[in-house]
Amino acid sequence: IYLFFTNFLHAENLDIKAKSISIDKANQISIFKDEVVIKDQENNVIKTNYAEYDKKSKFFLIKNGFQVIDKIGNYYEGLNATYDENNKIFIGKGPTSINTIEGYQVETEGILIDYNKNIVRSENSTVIVDSQKNSISMQNFEYEKNNNIFKSLGFIKVVDKMKNSYEFSQLYLNEKTKEIIGTDAKAFFNQENFKDHPQNKPRIFSNTMSLNKNESQFLKSKFTMCNYRENDKCPPWELSASKLKHNKTKKTIYYDNAVVRVYNIPIFYFPKLAHPDPTVDRRSGFLNPSYTDTKNLGTSLKLPYFWAISDDKDLTINNRLFASENPLFVGEYRQALKNSDLIFNFGYTDGYNKTSATKKGGNKSHFFSKFTKKFETNENVDSNLELNLQHVSNKKYLKLYRIDSNLVNYSTDTLENDIMYNYYNDEQNFLFQSKASAFRTLKDKYNDKYEYIIPDLSFKKSLFNKNGYGNFQSNLKVQNYETNKYKKTLINNFDWSFKTKQFSWFKGNFLTNIKNVNYDHQNIDNYKPDTVNEVFGSVGYLASVDLFK
């Protein structure tokens, strides 16, 4: 064995540099140690701290770590490797990292680099993180260096930065175009703004899928938002299409040959269909459909449509189509006026398609509205008016059809029609409220379903002077319920706190309260028979003592 203290050795097609080189001439083996650099004629570089070179077989054995930089600029790093100079094949063994020239990071177990074919391959589990921070897990991969394309077969899972996941059986990943193409695709959307309800499980299954920065495309697809069912049964509803395209720039989803299915039975067909994606707050188009199944009405499908009429007004059509009952037509109109807002919510149905002793015939409807007005005043004054109207034609209508709006929903047992005016002056510490209300109960047990409170007046004034502070409140209310029962109430309440001398260790205030109760009634039990005028009073002293340890 001969030891040479030289830095360079020229093989037939390689330049080799190392701090220490020893040569066994008999066996034609060279050993390179410390800062070894092997470079071929195409500027592919291998760096290591230990390499054995068999001149006869033109084969390298590399140990104690390696770094490879190919002619394109891709970077590879691992523990041990071999390099076959005849076939120009580099094999890395053990955990291996790759950083491509396009910024993709690869973690795998063992690689093969074929410099003749310009491919990189691994048959082991691999995770790729692309430039958009998508994490891609696969069982194997092949990387075409010249085309910047990753390929994989087997189970592949992609998780994007929004925690949406995609599964494939075959994958093509183009680094240049930032596009992912896969077959046997399953997309599961987990971001919250894709869901109308926490139990929604939005997902798309398709034969093929392509994803890029601006667009997602699914061929022969099925979309649903329904929760999962036992034994992988078909969802209650799904929307299938020959082509589904999600334009992320326009935030719009387009369908070709769309078919709405309920329990896998086709119900509607649309040659072309488009609607805003779930992240859009306001734009004309179809909204996410939903499916319901109730004991009395059976299966139904809602396919809502939102119409942005202008910047200050819109209309939502939320019709419900039943498999065996008459349809329910529902709409909500909203308009923003100067310093005011208006909402109308309305619905109509012809009722049961087939009547019986328990299913009474006749149409059913509802009308809800809310109007709010804020009057222009100075910054210390808040003055506003509110008007609410609520009507249903049948007391069981809300729960039967599960009406759910921003104004009234199906859990409501009492409808309220009222007009209310509020005035508050912050500078004068003054509050005035007037209200007139008419209530209607939807419960069965009440003989008289109406109650009226007209008027309902409240007044409050905060008082301050050098002797203390307090509040004066007054409330006048007139009620009529169960047809012939009346009650008139006037309550005045005055509180005052007197300032007293304070010491560093002892603090206290005299408190007073005077309450005047006046009421009159007709046909109400448990009340005194005549008009009542009563005055109550109380005096107290609130003290606190600081204790020292």
C-alpha cells in the first residue's frame, strides 16, 4: 500500500480531490479520505469524507455521509452510497434528503440516480413538501430531472396548508407548472369556511383530478357535503358531473352534465351549472344544496340560489323539493338603506299532497320582516327605531317544515309583532324607551293565543351632585291577555347614595331606596281587588374597613 499526500487524482472520466489519497496498486483500489470531491465531465459532483474506488470495475463505495449536486442543481444528502461509473448509476442507502432546484424538499429511504436517463428513483416511503407547502406522502417515486416531474404509484396522500387532504392511486407532480395530476382521486375538504354545519363532510370523488395554484379540475366526479354513513353507504344526496372545475381566482365552481341524486336516485339534470365556492360571502349563484328526511314529509332537497341584485340589496331563493309532497317556496329579501336595514322572509306551500285524518289539507305560509332605523344625531345621542312583523298561517307550520331564518326558526313557540323606539343621551345620562307589542303563542294548550302589551314605556335618569349620586327609573306597562284579562302597572324607583366622610382605613356610604308601585287589573286572580298605590322605602349603610397585617 502506498500513501500519497497529494490533492488530486485523475480517473478516466472523473476528477477526484481529497486531503488524503492512498492507492493499492496490486488490487487497483484507491481510498480517498477527508473532504473528498468527485466530479464527472458533466459537472455532476459527489462530496464525502470516505470513498473507495475499484479501478477495474470502476465502482465507488462511499461511507460516512455524502452530498450530491447534479448538473441541474438538485441537492442530495445521505449516509452511505455506491457509484457505478460504467453505468453512471448512484445508489444512496439509508435516510436520504433531496432539495430540488425548484425548491421541493424530499425525505425518503434510499435512492437511485441514473445519470444516463436523468431520473431519480426510490422504492420506499417518501414525503415531498412542495413550494406551496403541500405535504405529499407516497410509497415510491420516480423523478424526471429534465422535465421536473415526480411520478408515483400506490397509495398517495396530499395535505395542503388548509388541512384539506387528497388521495390518489397514481400521481404526476410538475414542479414547473406547480400542477398535481392524479387518478382514483378522493378530495376531503376540512377548512371551516367550506362547511355550512360542523357535521358537514364536504368531499369529491373522481376518476382523475388536477390541481394547480389557480384551478382544480375533476373528471367523472361526485360531490357531497353529507356526513358519513355506516358500511360506506351512499350519501343522502350527491351532485355528480362529467366535469367539475373550481376556478380559485373567480371563486366559482362549474359543472358539466350535473345530476343531483338522492339516495343514488337521479332527481335533477343540469347541462351546465355554476355557483360560488363556499368561501364567497356575496355573489349571485347557486349555494350548497342540502338534504333532509322527516317522518311527516319524507325526503326533500334544497338547492338555494343567491341573487346579488345590487350593492345594497339581495334575494335568496331557498325552495325545497319533496319526493312525495308539494314543494315549499321560500325567499329572503334584504336591503340596506341610508342608516337603516330591511329584511323580508317569506314562504308558501300548497300543503300535504295526500291528506288524511292527521294530515289536514290547505296551504301554509309565513311572513317575517324586520326594519331598523338609526336617526342622525350628534355623537352623544343614540336614537333608533325597530319594527318586527311575524305571521304564520298554521301554528304547526314552522316545526313541520323546519323553517329556519335569521328572524324566526322552527324552535320558536311565540311570535312577536312590535314597534320599539329607543333614545339615549350619554351627556345627560338619560334613557327613554317606548314599545308596543302583540304576541301569538304557537303552543296547543293555550285557549287564547294572543297577548298585547300597549304601551310599554321606560324612563331612566342618572343623577349626580355634591352630596352623592343615584338613579330614577319609571316603567308603565298595560297588558291584555286571555281575551278579558287586563293589568296596568306603573312602577317608580329611586336610589340614592350619600357621600360621607372617608378615612384612610374606613369607608362608608348611606344608601336609600324609595319604590312606588301602582297597579290596576280586571279578571286576574291573586291580585288585590281594588286599584293599588303603594310606597316602599329602605335605608342602609355600606361600610368597608381596611385591615393591616
